[in-house]
Amino acid sequence: MSAEKAKADRRRQARVQGAWNSGPARRSGGGVKQTNKVDGGDASSAQQKPQVPAANQEFVFDGSVSEVLAREAELASKPVTVDKDGDYELSIGRNDVKAVVQMRQKFLSDAENRRLLAELNRLPWQQRMGLDQGGQPYQEPRETCWFGRPYTYSHVKWEATDDSWPQVLLELKNRLADELGVEFNSVMCNRYRDGKDKIGWHADDEPSLGRHPVIASLSFGETRRFMLRRRDCRVQTLRPLIGDPITVPLQSGDLLVMRGSLQEDWLHSVPPEYHDKESRINLTFRVIEHSPNEQLCLRPGPEDNENKQVTLSARPGQMQAQLCCYRSLIVSNSGLVAEASAALDRLSWRSAGSCDVAQLDLAASQPQELSPLARLAVALATLTGNARLKVGAYARLAAVRLDHGSKHLPWREANFGDGGPCQTAETFVAVLALGDAKALAQRPLEIEKRLNSPAQGNLKSGQIFLRPGDAVTLLHGFGADWRYQLGRAGRAEPHEPAVFLFLTPDQRDIG
Ligand SMILES: O=C(O)CCC(=O)C(=O)O
């Protein structure tokens, strides 16, 4: 193969299937014992905790594009029935996170089930009104109730009931904590009165659940078909490992656990039945991370090198607004951070009113010839897994310096970037902190949901405190619904400058 062709192939592979080489998969102590390999997929990592990539991971390409496309064509429209115990890997999505369902039949014995069903029928069931995506009111075709932290979906709002869980739900919540090691704090209860009651295609992807939630579903009473299908708009970023659609007949006492990128990349439903059916109750236990109007505050603890991903808000059918805080860059790049800090004085700073700015040209050089600042940006791009930014030719690097108490970068929008897989504007802005640690501690990156934003989610604003070498990426739908500023929060007058490097995939100026 010619060098040119090999290069072109690699570029196409980057679009189709870049992946994080994360070393051997780790197992957590989940309760599902048997593992089902699906079409050769490596099921041993099914219980791996999905994570923000760690500092020492490398972006690699595996297999050829034609193999991937052929495999996708082979799997398309091949219905699958999941009716055995096991871990099922459905697909590999962004950052190599897998969508996984774990099936545990008869998790509850028949005798237990009969007792629990009688108690569950006494919950305060109600048929509620929701709003469809066109804003039209509709009566939900089932009965529901909610226990736990406040929660909203399709404009149905549930208040907090933290202190008043019925005994039967507490018992099941504790049972699941023992089995799965997850402390659920909320539960959605659905009662399907007969075969006509149903729940339409949806995903439990509200931002308050976090990006890759673990959701445990318990079923009681009549058997109903739980269906899964891949989201259409994810075709460019998703590698399927199993056919589609998937039918899971859920019987009384069954436990189904949804994990990883399942809510991000798949939809689920319980369709109506054409034959008579008795009533069925389903409980989905969840962890709600934020309360309404909560302010996000990310402050590093001592020796904190943990990377953290936060979902800020979501609009139906569009990419979520997300933020990633990287505190691990320093681990393998401490020398580079020191070199880059020393290089700050050599930049050609100019005043841009409220702050000083400097632009760096990444397009001109190959990575090995880049200055320490640009090499640090490349290390950050590699850590964040953005294949386009790894190639210096596409990226823009700018620096903002705040060297006085009154200096600041005023509120800005972050709608850089181009169309993503759903034809929505996909944001990618990386902000890397350098300079004086004390000055940085007084200058958090502040974010705020835009006024009148229709996006759903409990978070309204946030502050992210960065140390030299820490970084934040503003991702996906951020530009549509959020804005950010620097340097307004701190009142003190630092003498040493706080410096922020901005890395974006297009040619727009920061200053
Ligand atoms: O009834 C079921 O099995 C599914 C319930 C569900 O999809 C939900 O609560 O989001």
C-alpha cells in the first residue's frame, strides 16, 4: 500500500472508529454471573466502569474501515431476542464506552414476588399529563409514581420525596445496593394496567442522571416485551456489536441493568400487546446527581488527579451540553507544564481591552517542532480524544492573560466547531490553565445556562477551579445553551498572572 493511501485510510478510520487503548478491562463486583459473548464481542469488559480517558491512554485505530462497514451492514436489521441470563454488549460509542444490558432472570423468587406485588399495588398510582415533543399535552398511557430526588422528563415534574420512601421500595433499593454496589436515590414506578398500556421510544438521558447512568429495572406481574433500538442519528459514531431491534421478554422477578452508553446511543420502549394482558409493575432505580437550579462547583481536592465528566443540559433529540474537567494531564506532563509556563513571557501579548491575548499558529509546524505551549495543547488534545485536534493543522491555540484584579474575559458563547452526527453544531473548546496557582484559585472558569434556553436539566450555573496544568473541555451542545467567562469571580488582586490556553478546532479568534 502506498504511503499516501495508508495515510488516507488512517484519516477515514479516524472518522469511523477511533478508540481509546485503555489496557486490560477491569471488573467491578456486579451481580450478573454468566457472560454472553455476542457475535465475538469481548464481553469481559461489560462491567467496566465507563470513564473519562486516563492520562496515559493513547488514541489507536483498530481494524480497517471496510471491515467495520461490512460488519455494520451484516448486523443491521437483524432482530435479536435476549432471553437468557448474562451481560450483553450492544455497541461501542464515543470514547470507546460500551452500551451494556445485564439480564438476571428470577432475581426475586416467586414467593417474594407475590408479596411485593401486593404491596406495590398500594403505591399512590396516578395517570399523569405530559407534553409531547410538539408541546401538545397527552395523558400518559400507564400509571406512575416517583420516589427520591426531584426529577423532570417530558415536562412531567416530580417533587422530592427523600424522607418518605414506602418500606417495600426501601427493601428493594437495599437489595439492589447489595447486589450491584450502587446506592440508588430515586425510583420511577410504572404500572401497565393491561396490554394497551405502554411506554413509547425514549431514553433515560436527562442530564440529572449523568452521562452514563446505571439504571436497574425490576419487573412484577405480567410478562411484557422490553424493546431496544439504536438511535438513528448515532450511525456515524456507533459500532454495533449485536443486531437491532432487541426484544427482552421481562418476566415477574427479572432484573435488567442498563449501563454505559446505553441511554446515549439506544432507545427503549414497552409496546402495546395485541392479546389480553394482566397488569404489570416496573420499577427503574436511578441515581439523580443534581437538584433543580443547582450550581456545579468543581474544586480539586489535595492530590486530586481525577478526570470528571458532567452533563449540563439536554434538548430532546440533540447532543447534550457537556463539560469535562481534566486534572490528570500533569501526571505524565509535569515537565512540559513547567516548560510551557516558562514560555508564556515569550508570547507576543496584545491588549484586548479587559484582558491580554496572544495567538499561536499551530498550522505552521509539525508537532515535534512545536513550542512547549503547543506541545502541551497537543497532549491535551490527545487526552481528550479529539482526533481532529491531534493534527495541529486543524486547531487554533490562543492564550488569555489576566494579570490584575480587574482583568477578565467577559461572558462568551462557545459555538465553535462544525456539524456533528445529528447535524447540530458540536462544540469543542478546551481551556488549559497555566501561570500562578494562587491567581488561578481566585479565577475559576464560570459557566451559566443562557437565559431562555429551552434545554432541560437542573444545573443553571457553575464554577470550575483549575490548578496549573488542569483543563476543561466544553463539549457537544454547550455552545447552544451555555456561556462562559473568566476572572469575574475573584475579588483579590493577584500580582502574578493567571493564563488560560484556548484550543479550538477552527480558525476563530478568542481575543
Ligand atoms: O416498563 C419497563 O420495563 C420500562 C420502563 C421505562 O422505560 C422507564 O421507566 O423509563
